[in-house]
Amino acid sequence: MLHDQDLNRKCPCGSSKPFSFCCEPAIEGYKSASTAEALMRSRYTAFAMGMVDYLINTTASSHRNPDDAEILAEQVLATTWTGLEIISTQAGQTDDEEGVVEFIASFEAADEAAQLHETSNFRREQGQWVYVDGEVEIRPQSTP
């Protein structure tokens, strides 16, 4: 369980809130994400913390594959997520059924730094926000 973490530890999603009051309730299943952006932030945190089950469970059922767990487990071991910036959101609020979140997630993999720029699509399934798909661009970061 994650709740044994330091209560003052900042959430990896960049909200400046303590993890225990930000993404942890969604990841632990105490409270579902109320908006598409909140789900996106909690999924970023799940990637950063290696919470593969949460990532699968918050993916639209029509976009899940039998080998997702293995692929995600490899990705979280090979990637260190270093920052998240929300660029924009379209719809995806508490009363919406669909939403779009554009973001940039910085990461390091194989001793190289890069950014994942994605415009993600979200929708509600059985009242819960899920990730559907997105347009992704990987941008290498130049080193100073």
C-alpha cells in the first residue's frame, strides 16, 4: 500500500499537493478521478511509481491488450519520469462524458532525456474516467 509514504511528500504529478491528498486516493481506489485531467495526472504518477495494475484498470476496455501488463512493467523499469506540464484541457470536467488533455511529460531512459508530448483522449466508462488513446510525439531534450 502506498499510504505508508511520507504524508508531506509532494505528488509526482506536479500539483504541489501532498501525494496522500492528490493522486494516491485514485491510485489506491479510495476515490476515482473526478476529471479527465485528474485521471491523466494520476496515470502519470502511476507510471512514475510503477503502478501497472492502475494503468491497465484506467485504460478504456476496448483498448486493453493481453500483453499490456508485461509491456508496462518493462516500460516502468526502463523509464524515470522527471516532470509533468499540463498544456491544455478540453471538456473532461465532472459533468462531461469525454475530454482531451494535452501535456508534456519529461523522462529519462537509457541515459538520455526526452519529452513525451501527447494529446490524450478520455471518456467515462461506467461512470469512471478512462484513458482511450492519444497522439504522441517523443522529443529528445538537448543537454546544456
